[in-house]
Amino acid sequence: MKVSILTPNFSKGGVDRAYLLAQVLRSLNHDVEILGFLFGEKIYPEPPPDLPIVCLPGNQPPLFTSVRHLLSKIDGDVVYAVKPKPASFGVALLKKLQKRCPVILDIDDWEMSWMGGDEWRYRPGLKQFARDVLKSDGALRSLDHPLYLRSMEKLVSRADAITVDTQFLKNRFGGVYLPNGKDTGMFDPQKYDPEESRRKYGLSDYRVLMFPGASRPHKGLEDVLVALDRLNQLDLKLVIVGGSPYDDYDRHLIEKWGRWVIKLPPAPFWQMPEIVAAAHVVVVPQRDTVTAQAQFPIKLTEGMAMAKPILASRVGDIPEILGNTGFLVNPGSPEHIVERINEIFQDWDLAQDRGLQARERCLAHYSVNAMAPIVENSLSQLR
């Protein structure tokens, strides 16, 4: 069958998961396309070159004209919406009303956790409400306003099937567990020479602690940098790949801890295995927040697939995902990170062996091949 995947934004915020779902569906020999709006300057990360996409500008008024245009482009037998957002799930439900096509909703994050969760309330005065609606930059002009996100959550039961990637989300929304896996054929350490990757990216002189993702306060990078301050070993560097597309958080980190930080620019989807190959250690030091508990960090399976030692915190599903293959720390504990960094480099053979075990665990539980039967079963129940 043909599956139309809807991403809420081609400029981060769901597009990584959309690419992954496309890989899984194509491994099952389904036709796939990804559709959605671009609320930003450019598509990031870039899609695989052979993946069909339909990307429409999201900032052109009137919005209903853009939505109508997108609806006309959706021709899949099934619509697979990424995130319960108006630009993805909302459009999918409109298509369901229009053509009676089944809709699968994929939830990989709790969107309301960024806005205060269940405690959030919208109680504007009359003038504020008018500004929110009428001004060109009014809050209610944004499809990501929590008022709309909460409304979308109330419609989750309208989906014909639901997939989620953490136990937190399963407890909250139900559905079938579908991990944030990885194409282990693409992310294959045998294809890359770590020394050559480090040379290419200017990292040959360093022991590289890599964070290949969007830096945000709940990701715990400040705890790693405090640990590096305490270690005070100049060849240890935190390498951030891509950084935050949302704000200037990277600048804050560099201003305070610049001697420990190396930032690599955003990279296309297909380039990430080569970049991760340059890491000595992949770090996933999530802090213990509701937002982090709801997430399956995609950088975790990138490190596992590339057989890297992984330093991660005991938050959410992370201990279960890693099993006994990683180096776990308490969240928000720079002193514990110091101990683990010392442990890793003092017995490098053991660290590398755990990296190899992590790849084997990824192949068994968190690969595209492991995800495929779960997706196929969800599709079969729609027929």
C-alpha cells in the first residue's frame, strides 16, 4: 500500500521520526512519501536523497488555503501522522473526514510537557485575546500554541491506531510501543575509520564526548561541562553536532564553557554515521524532567548502532534501552559523570567491549528490522 507520512514541520520537530518511519515502511515494500509544512528557513535535517517529499511553506497566509493545498497532495491508502499537532494529526483527521482513509498517530514526545503539562491554563483578558488573535505575531497565530496542542491531545482517540516510543507515552496515550530505532545498515561501524573521521572533522587531538543532537536545558549538557571543568583535562572535549535550532542555547554554553565545547554544523541525514564514528563516547545525560521522561533520545540508538561507549543518565526508559551495555549516571550529577569518564578511559578495552554489546542490543531490539513487524502489524489491523 501507499503510506502518506505527515510531519508537523520540515524544520525540526518531528521530521527525524518521519524519516525513520519512512525507512521502516520502505523495508516492508510499501510506497512512502512525507508531506508537511516548513516553518523555518530550510529543511533540517535533509532527507535521504531518494525519499519523496512534499514540502509546503507554512508561513503563507491564509492558513486554510495552505491546508487545502496539502490535503490535495495526500493520496496514501493510510495516513501516518507524526505528533498530535494541528499541522500533522489535525490535517490527517481532515483527510480522514474527506476520504475515509485510516489514520495512524505516532507520538514520540509529550508536547504539553514544554508548557507546564496538565497545569497549563489559558486565561487571557479580552485585550490580550484580541492581540493573540489579530496581531501578525499573535500567540494564537502559531499552530504550536498549547491551546491547540491540548485540543489535539483530546482527539487522540480518533486515530485508528497509535504508536508510541516510551513507556511514559504508552501509559498516557495507550497504543503500541515502537522504539526510536536506527538503520543499522547505514549506522555500521565497519564502514568507517574513527581516526579518519576525527581527522576530517578536526578532532584528531581530542578525546571526543559527542552529543549528536539538539541541545536543550533538559538534555544535561551543562552537567557534562561542569564535570569537564572539574577534570580539567584539556584534550577532553564536548562535541555538539548541529546544536539547537530553536534558540541561542548553544551560545550560552559556549560563553560559559567555551574551552570544552566544539560545535559542528548541522549535517544531512546520511552524513551522521561518519560523524558519530569520530566519537570516543556518546553522551546522553538527560536531566530528570517530565519532558525527558517522555522521550526516547534518538542519539542513544545512534551511539549504540555505531558500537560507541555510551554515558547516559538513569531517566525514563534509558536504563531499559541500554540494558547492561552503557555507563549510567544519576541525573543532574556532574560528580558522577566525572567518575564515569575516568572509568571509561582508564579501562578503554572494557568501554569498547560494552560499545560492541550495545550494537548487538541495538540490532536485536532497536533496528529498522526490529521495528518493521510492529509497524506491519499495526497496518494489517487497518485492513
